[in-house]
Amino acid sequence: MKRLRFFLSISVFMMIVFTACSDKETDVLEPEKPVVPEKPTDPDPDPAPVKYGRVMIDTRSSFRTNTDTFDLRRICEIELFDCTDIEIEKRTEDAFGIAYDKTNKRKINALGKVVESDLYSDSVVIGKSYYIHIKALKGTDIEYPNNGALSDTIITIAESDTTLRLTKIFSLRAESNQYEPWLYPNKALPKPDFGVAIWGDTKEYIEFNELKTRVSGGSNNLMIYDYNGKWYSYYLDDNNKFFKGSIDYSVQFDPPNSEFIKLPIYEFQSTLKELEKNFGEPISKTKDVFSFNMDDNNFGDGYAFSEAQSIMVGGTPIEYRFQNEQVDVICTLSYYLRSGKYRMYGFTIVTDYIKR
């Protein structure tokens, strides 16, 4: 009996030791793998810059006399709506400048509109779709046969810096409050040689397309437009064809300090750098303005302080010439050329673009 108790005690002891050892081993755990944080996602990249084109619309109407039929400019209401990803319509109850978005069942406002005009031009975003609505209005001096006629079309410009020219000519059959198909193809205009024109364009074409402010002082062969103080001039030959463009940048000032006197040289250098981007190195120059000493306010050749004053009091202008296969470019820095000088100093930078 004692021997049995002994064996039982031994068995219990061994079980306790085994259990203890087992518990100890379970305490020795494999080290947990470190938690690797997820790689942070890159922030949203900057959105691609918005690119623009331009749409230009002119409206006309067929007109018949006893001997001939021809087109005349037609006063209209012209509206432009963004119809990207939606279906749009112009309902009879919609006021001018309002259309109906059938997709979202709501009214929307026009992006642009003009009333009593035969011309309309506006910038549009590349890749978007636009709905154009036109209504012919009653003429004031001619009794047109199609007062109140309607027409519409949808356009999309696919490439930036493209101008889409649209012409709507209402036919003799057009009726009031009835829609007439657009009929006439839209025309993508080529990149201009100068301003809004290409070589050979007519005076009428330039007057229609140029949106800058017209400046007095032109003539039958010269049209001048102002934009932020710069004058853009269009020269026409005896056949009414565009052959030369010119940009006049004129500044007059009372210098607040001696450093300001160098302004003509700084502005001329800036203009030349832009021309070099488009036309490469100049083919000739009368002085190298980029070699001028821009730091010291000394008198003498090669000092910007001295060269600028010489120019502004009537000294010899500085001229740079550029060239490619289509155009000769002449950029000149001279004294102030416009009339009405009332400041102490002044200068003019003229850049001529001449058809080759």
C-alpha cells in the first residue's frame, strides 16, 4: 500500500513538473512580426491645367431683291451654354439666357450671351461640349423675311489654342419660332501669324475677329487696337490684304530713383528673351544689350544707366532682327514715339512682324 502511494506521489510529481515545464515553454513566444504601416498614398496630383480654345460666331440672313439673292449680316440673340454630360433644350417659356437641363430637370444659366448683335466670341474649355442657341431679330433698316427664326448646334473643341469659327445663315425659308438646321460647317481657324490674323486676311475679317479696343488714328490701310497699354497694329496693302503687324509698347515715367532710369534696358531685354524663345538667336543687332553693365550708375558706352538716358533723349535706337521661313521680325528700342508726353522720361519698344 505504501509502495502504491509512493508511485502515485511520483506520478503526481512528474505531472506537476511536466505541466510546469509546458507552461514555461508556452510563455516563450515567437516575437511578433512588427506591424508595417501601410505606405501612405501619394496626395492627389495637381490637376492638369485647364486649356482653352475660342469660339466665334457670326450670323447672317439670306436676302432677295428683284435681281439677286445675297447674304446680309443679321442681328440676333446668341446664347452659349455648357452641355457637358447633359441633354439641354431651349423651351419657348425659357427667358433669354436660360435653358432647360433635361438630364437633371432644372433650369441653367447661359455662360455667355449677346442681344441685338451679329457677332459673338468667347473662350471655352477644351474637351467640354457647348450648346449654342440663336434667334433672328427684326431688322431696323431692312425688312427680313425670317424674323424670329431659330437655330441651334452643339460644339466641342478638341485642341487648345484653337479657334472655331461658326457662321449661321438663315435661309429665305426660315420661319418665326421654327428651328432651321445649322447647315453650314464649322471651321477651325489656323494659328494666327499675328494677333488674330494670318497673312492675306482682309480688313473685314480682322475687324470681326479682333476683340481688343479700337484706337483712333488709323486709316484705310491701318487698324490699331489697345490691350493693357500695348498697341497692336494691322497693316494692309493696296489690295486690302494683311501683310504686317506691329506691337507698340510705350512707357513714360518720373524716376523715383536712379535705378529706375535703367527701366528701358530691362524691358527691352525682357522683350528680346521672349522673341528668342520663338525665333531663336537674332540674325543681327546694333548693340548687345545683354552685355551692358546693369549695376554701376556710370556714364559711358556699355553702362545701362547711360545707354538708357541716351535713348530717351533722342539718341540712336537699338535694333534687333529675327527671322524664320514665314516672317521677318524687327524689335527696336527708341525714345517715346507717341504723342502727349508729359513725364520726364519715356521710351518705346516696337516689334514689327513682316510677311516674307
